[in-house]
Amino acid sequence: MTDIITEVRVFPKENLGKTLGFANITILDRFVVKNLRIVQGNKGIFIGMPSNKRKNGEFIDLFFPITQEARDLITEAILQKYNEVSREPEEVLQN
């Protein structure tokens, strides 16, 4: 299952409260999921799924894993890339 996510792009951000950044993932070199949020929660960092705000103010996820195994795979891939990218010099991040 580890070869399902074929690319991870991470975009660290500052001054967004608990949001540390955003990520895009490519699945099987065929599907791209954009705007996954990297969030600092009370129990550690977690990945927020892309969502839309409904007229009643509720948010509805547009993409979400249906198994814990899939959620863990996405989280691990994004956090690994986030840790790599956040250690790079700022000049590299801008390219």
C-alpha cells in the first residue's frame, strides 16, 4: 500500500494560527488531491482533509480516507515531507 501515494508536495506557512501549511498528494500517478491542511492540534500534528463550507456554516470533506490504514498512510507521507521541507533553507523552499 505504500506505493499508492506517488508524490507529495508540501507548502509550509507561517502566521496562520494552528495551520502549519498545506499539502498536495498524487495517488497512483493519476489523481491529485490538493489543499490538505497540516494542523497543530492539542494532541500533535494532524492532517485536515480538503473541505467546503456549506450555507449552514458546516464544513463537508471533499476527500477523505475510509480506513485508518489509508489515513495513516496519508498522514505519514505528508509529515515526512513536511519535516524534510521545513528543515531546508528558505531559498530552496521558494524555488
